[in-house]
Amino acid sequence: MATHMPSSLEIAQEAILRPITEIAEELGLGPEEYDHYGRYKAKVDLSVLDRLSGQPDGKLIDVTAITPTKAGEGKTTTSVSLTQGLGHIGKRPVLCLREASLGPVFGIKGGAAGGGYAQVVPMEDMNLHFTGDIHAIGAANNLLAALVEAHLLHGNKLAIDPLTVTWRRCLDINDRALRSIVVGLGGRANGYVRETGFDITAASEVMAIVAVARDLFDLRERLGRITVGYTWEGEPVTAEQLQAAGAMTVLLKDAIKPNLVQTLEGQPAFLHCGPFANIAHGNNSLVATRTALKLGDYTITESGFGSDMGMEKFFDIVCRVGALRPNAVVLVATARALKHHGDDPEGGLDAIERGGANMQRHLAIVKEFGLNAVVAINRFPGDTDEEVETVKRLALEGGAMAAELNEAFERGGEGAADLAEAVVAAAEAPSDFRPVYELDDPIDAKIEAICKRVYGAEGVVFLPAAQQAIGRFTELGFDKLPVCMAKTHLSLSHDPSLLNAPTGFTVTVRDIRQYTGAGWLVPLLGDMQTMPGYGVSPAAFNVDIDEDGRTVGLF
């Protein structure tokens, strides 16, 4: 008779955590290299990178996925599973994940701590305010917005054209009403009347800057390079010119330090930064990954959404900035998602066979970057043995080096031991990592390379606003920057209704933003929004306090 499995929140609340001091000591950190945030969290000082600069890097494993359903396919759970599985087989892994944004926590996807017996803990802290990093990022972003408005009001010595101000405010909640707003109403004392808007904090340039800064001084320099708008003559105006970068850095001097926590089985985990992969670059911080590579034999990092999203950005942007060389990829797949892409969510083997084309397209994307892939099959309740075996066969036929069932949700690290063994083998195998475009390529050529070589598009159409942006950015010398595509995560194309492995489609680029502080350009594809909104029944409806004062309904 089957026994009832506790909820993920119940498992996390009942877990006996080790003091973070023990985790830090086992990881090789000295007591002066981390600061406690309570008993089970710590901030790691960046000085550890200087101390370990001569230490060789461990293996770098990127966890990504096929095109997900709206509920996700358990990629974070798989990242934790693999970490616990590597620990189970006697390896020294370090996990790197992004911090949870309150937007999705209270939306449809829930938290970002894994699930079942494959979690990082303390789960409640990490899914809510954690160490305050995201709040600090929002404060720094909005300080710059306020200083722009004050400059315009008090003489505008830099001769900023108010209608060219591109800097937007941000908020860590999905509030669709703030996508487009008007500021400055109520008279001259309240500022210059103009249209602007909010982005979700995870999609802000300040989040991106913290995520790719190499140290505090690099952070300060990048913040100063932020473009907030243009003068009447068309020259860019920066945060440095507005004398804002110093104060922004002070607000972020603790936020740039990686956060150390633990898995349910005691492996170290860095949770740091939280950029979305459908809008931003979708990976945890560079300093966390670089620190993990020095401290462990295997670093497991998760890239947001599918291989066409966070993985592409990790390889084409983050690995360039950080001089990183990944060793293997784990591609998460589920029978549920393949049925979805087979256009029959309640179907059987035939639907999986049809939807297998999506998984095989993602395997081809991994090969496009010259790396080996292991498919991790997440099994959901109701998946039959025959369905799981069909997914495995399709993965191997599509070029996966291995395909293994991940059962850590119910069994912990032991349930991911086979997956861990396969990943170790893939990381040791020869590979030929390479990006899909060169930085010297023109802006439109970079975008076309991603659309054609990664998404599988037949062509690209640049709307007038995008064409004008390409011309302007080329004149300003921004054309050597990488590109960070903002598109739907629900399709390999820019159209969320095109499921499976679409062909013959044309990608529409409606506009391009400059992230000169972070160091890339952001093409906006289709109708992609940079501030999400809540649906009819968001997860927030289920979150509450019980009669004992404990959180319930968080997942």
C-alpha cells in the first residue's frame, strides 16, 4: 500500500539542518571568509577568489531543459537531485542556483528551492526575502530613477532629452498595471510629465550587473556605464555622469557576496542573483560560479528555462565574461512535456513519439555548442514504465550521450545516483565548446545566428524601431556587445503557440534595448513583456499562516 508523501514545504520544515559553520568548514572556507545570516545562511566574502586564484577549476555542468510547459519540468529539482546524487556516489559537488523572485513565487511556478527530497534549505527563507539581495537591487535601480528625475527638475545640466530617458523602475512583484505608466503628474514640482514603466526586478539591468560583476570594483564600474537616456544631440548619458554609481554600489556591497546554504543531504549550495531567462540572461552570479569551481570537484549550475534560453545566454554571454569552459550539459525532459508538444497532453506513447522532436531539437542545440548532453528524465505520478522508456529511447536516438531516470524527488540522492554516474562520464569525455557567434559580428548577424542556429528559424524580420536601434548602437560603438534575447520560453520560436520543433517560421524583432552597464544588447522578440502579470488563480491565494504561526501553501 502506497504511503502518503509529505509536501515539499512539510519536508523542508521537518528537515534537521546542519549549522552553516559546518558546511562552510567542509567546503574549505576560513571563519573570516563568511558572515552568518542566522544559523543556516551565510554571505561568502569575495576575498576567497583571491586566495584560491591558483587553484585549478573543477568540472562545470550546466543543467537546462526542453521547452517547458507553463508549470515547468523540475529543472531546479534536477539540479539539486544531481548534486545530492554526486554526493551519494562520493564526489564533492557544489550547487549554484538563482535566488527566487517573489513574482513567480506568488504566481504559477512557485519557489526556486527544488522539491520533495531534492531541495535546498531553509526553503521558506530562500523563497521569500532570503538575505535581502533582490530588495537591495530594486533599491539601487530605483535610486537611479529618482536621481534622473531630480536632475531633469533641477536645471538639467547634462541637457538630457526627457523623451529619450530609457531607465525604468522595477518591482519584485508581477504587477501588469505598471508595464506602462505616466510620471510627473501634479505640477512642475513633481517632475517632467512623460511615459515610462516598470520591469520586474529580476529583469532589471542592475540585477544583470550584479550577476556578471567580477568584484566590487567591477560592479562600481559597470553601474557607472549604465545608459539612462540621451542628450538633445543624441549622446548617451550615464549613471556616472549623474553621480549615481557610488551610492548604488554602496547599496549593493553586500548583495554582490554569494549566499551559502545547503541541500537536504548537506551538500553546499550557492544561491545568488535571480535573472529570468526569458527576459534577462537567466543564470546565477558569476562570482558564485567561479567560487564554486575553486571549492568543489563538480559545479552544477542551472540555466533558466530551455537550452534556447538560459543555456544559450550562459554559453554566449556568461562564459565569455567569466572565461568559463563548461564540460557537459544535463537536459531535463518529462513525458508530460513531450505529450504537450505532441499536441495531446492526456495522450500516450504516440503523443510522446511526436513530442520527442522537441527534445531532439534541444539535443541538437547542445551539439551546436560542441558539448555532450545527458538527458535527465523526471518522472511524474502516473508516468508508466513504458512511457519513461520511450522518452529514454528518443533521447538516445537524438544524440544524448546517456539518458537516466531521476527519482530523487521521492528518494533523495540515492534516486539520482545513476544520473550522477552518467554526468561524471559525460564531463570526462572530450568536447569542443564554442559560442554560436563572434563578438565582432554585426548586431543583426548575431541575432540571426541565434534565431537560425539555435531556434531553427528560417529568417528574421527587424521592425523599424529595431532597425533604428541597430543603426544608433552601431554608431555609438555598442555593436561589439553580445546579445541577450528576450522571448517566450514556451516555444523555440518567438510565438508561444508554436509547439514542438517548429520549422519555416520567421522571428520578429520589435525593438532592442541597450544594457551598457551589464555589457549586452537586449532584442525584444514578438510581444515579450518585461513585467509579468498574475493569472486568475495565482499561487499567492494558497499561502497563509496556520494556527501555530507556520507558513502553509508555499511550494
